[in-house]
Amino acid sequence: MNQRHLRWLYVVGIAFNLVAMASAASTGAMLYAVTFGLVTVYLGARYWMIARS
């Protein structure tokens, strides 16, 4: 898989996690919302690492 495809997958993953985080937060499931937030931060860091190379 090349760099362009990986960046696209990370962007899609970040978008899905943001939607899931907002959904969990709106229903009051804060533990799930925090977990989705941490996964989003991780995917953002991985995207940043791939984008720099």
C-alpha cells in the first residue's frame, strides 16, 4: 500500500472516530467517548508521521 492510500485510510478512520465520539458523548457514554477520542489522537499522530515522510 502506498503513502497516498495510507493517508486516505487514516483520514477516513479519524472521521469515523469523530462521529462515534460525538455519538457516544451525546448519549452520555463518556468512557466510550474518551476512548474514541484517544483513538482519534493516535490516528492523527500516525497521519502526521506518514504525511511528513
